[in-house]
Amino acid sequence: MRVQKLTFAALAIAAGLTLTACQSDDDGKGQSAPSSPPSVSSSGGGPGSDSSGAGGSDQGGGKDSAGKGSGGQGSGGQGAAAGTGSKESGKAAKCRTDELQITAKDGTIDGDSDGTVVVELKNRGGRSCAISGYAGVDLKTNAGSLSAKRTGEQAPSTVLKAGQSTFFGINYPFNKSGGSGIRVTGLLVTPPSETKTVSLPWPGAATLPITDGSGSPVKVGPIGSAGQGG
């Protein structure tokens, strides 16, 4: 009986040890399952790694778009440059007197009731310039200065590239009175929006008829109102 009790006791101890070992294995398996999440979180599963991972991908995309020039700063920079360029070309500075070569010639055509002088303004500067409106025109005479009156026509806006010209006309009455009339000795031209005047020889008829003083008999058209030759 004692032997059997010992045998049973040994079996019980052995069974206990086996059960403990099984529980240890089960516990080990239970503990080993969570070991995977820490490894995942360390490579991008946690809050800190999420923000850095997302930031990394965004930055990478930004570099690609900038490098290829198809978006981001690459295309934005080019767009700004193009806008600046079109803005500069679309808004040319006004033509200055010193940038213009101003000449005058007789543009009268046979059969005309009035005489015509055509004034040319040529851009001799190294840049494009804008010009519009009416030039100031005065005739120097033996009776004093005579200012031309505007015709009232609409004045077109013109951009002159370097070397290009625009023209306007001056109309005046012929002296058919049979008398000496008013002798014209010179022409003064002041470009629109300028104060500097250019003095030119008068290429038209030598004299004008004497008027009653009711108004200027000389008329000036706007810039661009005459073509080359009248």
C-alpha cells in the first residue's frame, strides 16, 4: 500500500509538473502575441512614427513635383516669371521727348483745299514706349506764336518699338488773300504728356492768311491720325 501511495504521489507530482509546463507554454504564447505590435509601432504604428512617416511621404512628393517642374514651386516660379514678363511688355513706359526723333515734312496733295504738314515721331530709344493723345503744336510767326487747335478726334493708344514711327497731321489754310499774310518762321512740337519742346523748320506754305482773331486757323490731329507721306 505504501508503494502504491508513493506511486500515486509521484504520478500526481508528475501530472502537476506537466500541467504547469503546459500553462507556461500557453502563457508564453499569450505573451508572445503582443510582441508583434511593439515591432509594428516602432516602424510606424505609434503616433510619433505616424507623423514622421506621413511627413516623409509628403516631403518626398513635394521634391518630386519641384524636381520635375510639373507642380509645386517649380511651375509656380515659372508662372510668376511669365506673369512678370507679360506685365512689363503690356505696360510700356510713355515716350519721352529725348527718345523721339521728330521731323516734319510737307504732306499737301494737289487739289486739297488746305495745306498739310505731316510730323513723324520715331522711337530712337532702346526700349518700347507708349504714346497717345495730342502733341502740342505752335507755329512761330512774324506776328508771334500761333497755337494749333485740336480737331477733337479720338486719340488711339500706340506702343512704339525701337525704330518704329507714328505720325500726326497739321492742317492750315492757304493764303489766298493776295496780301503778304502772316509769315511762318518755324514749328514747335511738344510730345503728349511732355514739357520739353522740339523746334523744327516749317515745311509748309510760307504764309498764312490774316484772320479776324476768332480762332486759330491751324488744326492738329491726334497721334496716329496721319500716315507716312500724309
